[in-house]
Amino acid sequence: MRSRLRQLGLVVMALALGSLAISRNPMRPQAATVAPLDGGQGEPVAVVSQVPALLPVSGPAPGPRFGAQSFTSRLLGRQVPYLVFLPPGYDNEPVRRYPVLYMLHGMGGSYTEWYGYGLFEAAARLMTGKEIPPFIIVLPQGDFDYWVDHAGGLPWGRYTAEEVVTEVDGRFRTLADRRSRAIGGHSMGGHGALQLAMNYPERFAIAGAHSPTLRAHGDAPEYFGDAAFHAAHDPASLVRAHPEAARRLTVYLDVGEADGWLPVVAAFRDLLIETGVNPTWQTFPGGHESPYWAANVEAYLRWYGQAFAEMGGER
């Protein structure tokens, strides 16, 4: 059954990417084909043809651009895709380096999910208007696997924190240090962002969890293993076990006022405060659903931009 669900998910992801390439997106107007991206440290990035563009771009330009790319994951033993957004000015300033925001999708989504919520469009608008500092955004692929190493299975956590970060740092002009990396996500991705920030403190200094699904051991997928393995990958357990790592993080938490996960997320906020972490905390109207996250992408980007600015992440 799990194998069939995984196969279905891959079909859905392929269809989603195909729809980006050939059809009008009802969330934003039809626009020109996105220009090829070139990270300057490898082969040109393969882009999604005829994706509704953030700005009409043809060739190197000061405006923001985005496209699709893939690489071979040694840990997963397969080719994995991601979307990348390059900020305004990236092409005009060839020696400048940028912070990176990694945004993780939810259980029912794929690497195109945050694109569908308008994240890139909002980033283009805010950065072009100089309302937030410029930074690179990466949307990796996580299947249905909670961005976590599986007990007796594939290391999805290591793939994300090690391979994806190494791929991006090697291809694009990033600031390759923890203070210049943020990891965020919604639902499953919110859990993943907190877990990875705690388990890889040398990689990430900033973590944003948007409606995170923080599951107890008995409620977690079977690949969370036994109680000890679950505790090593559960954000709350990690905070209790490693309070010093938690205190090194800048954290954002939000959840919908009608979201059934609100009490659990609020309890996690209280745990952080007891530990000496002062997270940014927000509740917004809405539930655990796509319209909620789409409505709040601008608020998320403003917070990540402020966090990068406070870290000094732009050189």
C-alpha cells in the first residue's frame, strides 16, 4: 500500500510540474517563459518552460528569476528536483553572495507547493520594492517522508540538511554559513524545519514552522520507529534534550485560529519559552489548509528577511 501511494505521489508531482509548464495558473496572470538560470558554478539550470514568470525576463537581467533543477541524491539513490528563486540583482552583481531560505512542503504537496501559494511572486514584489533584503529561496522535494531519517530506511533528513544544502551552495552564490541559512515549512514541513534545525545546528540558525504537525510517538508514521528513535527526531523531545541548541536558534511559529493543531503548537511555544528561547508567535484566521498558508506568505517573507538582516546575512 505504501509503495502504491508513493508511486501515485510521483505521478501527481509530475502532473503538477507539467501543469506549471503548459497551462495558465489561476492564481496569477499568464506571462513570458522564464529565462535560463546559470549558477556560475556548473551547468545551466534547467528551467520550467512557460512558467508564469515573476517578471518578464529574457537573458541576464537585474530582476528576479526562478527555475527548476535536479541532482542525483547519493543517499536516496535517485534524481530529485527542486525549484530555486534568484533575487533581483543576482545577475548584475557577480561577486555578491546571498542568504538562503529553504522552504519545505507539506504531506500532500511537492516541491512546487510553495510556488503555488505565491511565495516567489511575493518575494519578487517585496525584494524589488526593497521592503525585504534579497535572498535565494529553494523549494526541495520531500515526498511523504516528513523530512526525517527513517528507522531502518532512507535518510530523508540527511538528504535535506546535507545533500540539498551542498548542491545549492555549490551551484549558486550563497553565503555558506549557518547564520545565512533559514529553514521553514508548513504542516509536515514545519515539523521538518524544527527537527532539522535542532539536529543540524551547524547548518541552520533560523527556523520557521507554519502550522507544524508535531506528532506524538503513537500518532507518528511508522518510519519514526520506536520511542527512542522518535525522540531523536521529535522537535519537543530535542528541545528538552538539547536546550543549548534550541537557544542558538531564531524561531517563528504560527498557526491558524481554527487549526486543530493550535493547542499542540502553543504547548511547543511554551516549551521554547521555558527553555530560554523567545520565538516569534503569530495566530491568523483560518485552519490547516492551503488558503491559510497562501494568505500569509508575505508575513513569512518579511519575518525571514528581518531575521537575515539581524544576522547580518548579506555580503
